[in-house]
Amino acid sequence: MSPRPSGGGSTSRLDRVRQSLNEWKPRVIKWLLALVAALALAAEIIDPLGDALKGQGFLGGSFAALIALILFDAISDSEPREVSGVYVLANLNDLRDPFREAFEARHVRVDFSGFTMQTLIDLLRGPLERMADEEVRTQELTLRVIIAHLNLPMSLPGRLDPAPEGSGHPPGTLYFADSPENRQRMREDFTKPRWNDLKDLLDRVHERNPRIAISCEVRESPQIPERKFYILNQEKIFYAPYGIVDTHVRWHDAPYRILDTAGFGLRYGKARIIGWDARSPSRSTQAIAEHHMEWHRNLWEKLDYIKPETPVIADPRWVPPGRRGAR
């Protein structure tokens, strides 16, 4: 498990303060401009007020300086304005704070879509271990996990082979194709072990806090995921696009060259994870969050009756230890 970033809570609070100040700044500037305009108009209409203000020098140098200061502040802010409820994260560790906050709710719900749930387990481990070790206010825990089906041919991740001479392609060209060996590696080294890890964590939570109603199911999708989706309590949506990388792996002591679905890391840009909050005051931000949540809901509902003939996970629902084998 990766270490938690230090000072995450302080950084989050500071960001909220900055966001509040950025939201209030335009309003204050508008109020000041309106006040100055009203005083200037009143000074022209009401002679005693105008004489008094001019006598104090308010409509002279000080008045002009105030207008100049306000206008300069209004037009000189060169930094882009932040949009409320939009998150730009540079590292998967930055998701630990949103996960921790989500687990403070009475009904915790996490929806996920990705390849093997490896990163999901990394993010769930801390909150679930805390839930297993302490008394918490949570009354209900719901996990809905969609993963890639790995028992059918797929080109990504897939095998890479050098194009043969005479193929007409430049030297160094590679062909991509399905790799049964890599799909087996993903099943045995990632999907199945992570599912067992998740069930073990839920067993611990149930043993410590049996009053918590736990619902957890994994559904396999024929759709090759282009990104990882994390939806927290039907409020915050985060997604991390998959990149592709030409790499070498070993499976049963045999080397393979594959085109892998690497995490879309910093080498591709400054942002690795993008998020939206459905509670944002911005209607556009709300609409984007709801759009992604509806995408996940639609896929989840379809996979309720669209099933693989040979699933990777034979027991896709978590059940309490005492009820296993009774079905």
C-alpha cells in the first residue's frame, strides 16, 4: 500500500479557503464599483453632498486613486479562475482524501469501472481497515465494481510482434494482436487476487461491525475500458484515462512484448485524474458529473442480464462468512 501524502487535510482546507475568496472577490469588486458610481452620481445631483466630498478631496486624487485601484484589480488578475466542483489531481494518492471523506457518510457507496480493480483496492484498503478496527457511524456500505472480462480475445492489452520483412512497413513496425498468455497473467496476478483481497477486507469489517449492511458485487464487461471511473456516494466522480505503452513482461519465466494499458501518468501532462462534484453550484459541472454517473448506471444495469459464458470471477457477490456454501 502506498503511503498517504502528508499534509493532505491542510492542503484541502487551504484550497477551500482560496476557492471561497475567489468566489467572493468579483462580488466585492462589483459592490465597490457600484458604491463609487452611486457616490459620483449623487455628488453631481446633490450639491451639499458634492461640496462635502470635494471638500474632503474624495472626488479629487483619492477618488481617482480608488477607482484606479478597483479597475486595476478587476482587470489585472491574470490567473485563470477556478471552477467550483472541478478537481484536477496529479497522482492517484490524491484520491485518498476524497475516499476517506466519502467513508464518513452513513451510507457509503463506491462505484468503479476499470480493468482489474488493482488501484481500487489500494484506495479502499485504508478506509476498510479503519472500518474493521474502529466503531464508525456508517450503517450501509455498497460497492459496485465493473471490470474487464479477460476470457475472450482482446487487442489491448495485447501481444506485439515485429512486422515481417517484405510487409511494406518501415523497419521497427509492430503488429498488435490478442495475447492469451497476457490475459491469463492479468487474471491470475491481478483480478482474482484483488477480488480475494476485497472479500477479506469485507470479512473483517463484518466481523468487527456486523450491524453494517454490506452489499458488494463485481460484474464483468465485454467493453475494453478506456479509463478508470471512481464514483463516491453518487456525489463525486473521478476518472483516470488509460494510456498505452510498449513494454516487456514475464509470465511463467517466458518473456512477452505487449502493448499495455498503462496509467495516464504525468509524462502525458500535468493532470492524471479529473473529477466533478454533482453538488457544485455550477450547472455545467453538475451536468458533467451526472453524465458520467449515468454512463456507469447504464452499463451496470445492462450487465445485470448480459453475462460472460465463462466468467473470470466465479463468485461475483460478497456474502457473510457464515452464509457461504448455503446457497
